[in-house]
Amino acid sequence: MKTIKVPLPEKLGKEVENYVKSGWFTNEAELMRTALQEFIRHNRLKLMEQFMKEDIEWALKVKTGTK
């Protein structure tokens, strides 16, 4: 498992702490994993569309012989 150390602004750190203390998450790591999973899930389609557009643009340039 990869470990990432991320400094948080004080206000955000307090919010994380409050979610853990109130029982929403068992610890800070669980909250961060959940937040990242949701971010990725939410943005996956946008990222795939961007890659597809770039691939199509590249293919059209190759087909027309332009760079």
C-alpha cells in the first residue's frame, strides 16, 4: 500500500478531526481514502473523455499528415 503524507490547512484538519470524533470515520486515513475514491469516481468520466479527445485529435493529425 502506498503512503502519502499531506499537510492540511488548519481549518480542513479540524474538519477531518471532527468527522472522526463524531464517528463518521474510524480514523483520518479512512476519511482520506474515501474522499479520494469519491473524487476519482466523480471525475473518471471527464478524464476518459479528455483522453479520447486527445486520441482522436492525434489520429486526425496522422491521417491528414499534419503535426
